[in-house]
Amino acid sequence: MVAASLFLMRRVVTFHYTLRDPSGRVLDTSAGGEPVTYLEGAGQVIDGVDEQLRAAVAGEKQRLVVPPAKAYGERDPEQVQQVPRAQLPIDGELHVGDQFQAGEDRFAPVVTVVHIEDDRVTLDANHPLAGVELTFDVEVVAVRRATEAELQHGHAHGGDGAAGCAE
């Protein structure tokens, strides 16, 4: 019964954010756009943000420092591989820094070209923010109890919970 009670107490949190890397450079922001709305514990935001906003209230401003393990993970050297240029699904010129999906499956990883030498290309399938400590300045816009439909579907249906859902 306790587990069921906790499940029913999950919340939908709406917030604005500015994301910075360790040097303070802004990587992303919702300023001037729509805030992020998510269902707690549903994997819709990185774990470090979800966990640190669990007690947040509307109107609260916080700085969240998220270690790599609670964000995009540590860098995995096995995700860096050298392949023949002819095997890549890209026609035309290729440059260091280019990114593309490694296959036709929509779940195929996005890779980054990190080195090109003759007919060999080194690709990195790590998330670009893997291994990076992230800082989020957040302003919580709204917090409400999740609706039964949101809990069943496993995601927020919008700021007010009334938005339609195809699931």
C-alpha cells in the first residue's frame, strides 16, 4: 500500500532553465520559449535534475549542479571507433565535428566525427555532454499532482494535465 501511495503522489513540475558547462558557457536555455514540463520519475529529464527538484515549489529559483553520473554518464572510450569512410551513410564532404545518425533505424546512435585520416574516420558515439558536470539555473513555474492518466501513460500531458494524448 505504501508503494501505491508514493506512486499516486508523483508530481508534474514545470520549470524554466539555463544550462551551463563548467566554464560557465551557456549551452541551452528555455528563456524566451516554453518551459519544460515533466512527470517526476518518468525519465523525461536527466536524473540529477529530477532528483534535485523533488521538493521544489512554484516560484522557487535554484542552482542545480549535476555530476556526469546523474546527467549523460561518463565518457566511454569503447564508444570511440575508427571505421572505413566507405561504410558511412554520408555522401559528400565530411568534416571533424559533423554529426549524423549511424543507421537508418530511428534509434540508431548519433555519432560525432572526431578525426579523419585518409580513408579512415574516427567516430564518437558518446553523448556530447558525457563526462561533463552540468549547472542548471532553474525557476520552478508550477508544481501539481500528476493526473491518473499521466501516471498510467508515464509522462506529463502538459502544464495543466488536460492536454490530449495519443497513448
